[in-house]
Amino acid sequence: MKPYSIDFREKIVRAYEQGNTSIRQVASRFDVSKAFVQKLLKQKKTKGHVEPGKQGGSVKSELDGYKSQLALMVEEYPDATLNEYCEYLGETHNQWVSSTTMCRALQRLQLTRKKNITQ
């Protein structure tokens, strides 16, 4: 859902600032929620503008900076489990992650963990 335009947001703030009306009445007049009007008024007071904030975006993995280390680790220890990879990374680089995070990182890098029984 797109954010409301800056022009519309400013109209809402101006309508309230002109006085003689409550937040509920302004919300009803512009068909928005009372919480949205309160948020706009607070934002105008604290930040001085009513521009919408940044929306969404992807969350970066904790392991994005360790791509080469992960590749080396899988090359050196091809028979290790995900938990062992997590433990190794934690001990060597002080970066502790879950096995799920490790699995996703290895999949993104297209590193397979082919198990070979070596004795």
C-alpha cells in the first residue's frame, strides 16, 4: 500500500491546526484513522515535516560479510553439519548464528554440503 501524499498529510495537519475541531472529527472528515492523525501531528511537532518514512526493504543477513569465509569453511570441512559450521564460525569469527541462518546463507551462495563418510 502506498503512503498518503505529502499534500494530503499537510491538509490533515492544517485542518486540525485551524482549531475548533477534534482529532476524531478531522479523522472522520478525511476518512483516516484517529491514530494516523495523531501520528501526523506528533511527527509535525517533533520532526517539523509530515513526509512519509521509508517503507519496508529487505533485511540483510548477518553472514553477508562472511561469504569468502563460508566458502573456505565448506571447502575445508565438507563433511561438517550445519551446527558444526555455526560453532566453527562462532569460535573463529565471534559471529554466532542459528543453523537455519547458516543453511540460508549456504543456499544463497550455492554451496552444497555433500556428505561423505570418511573414516
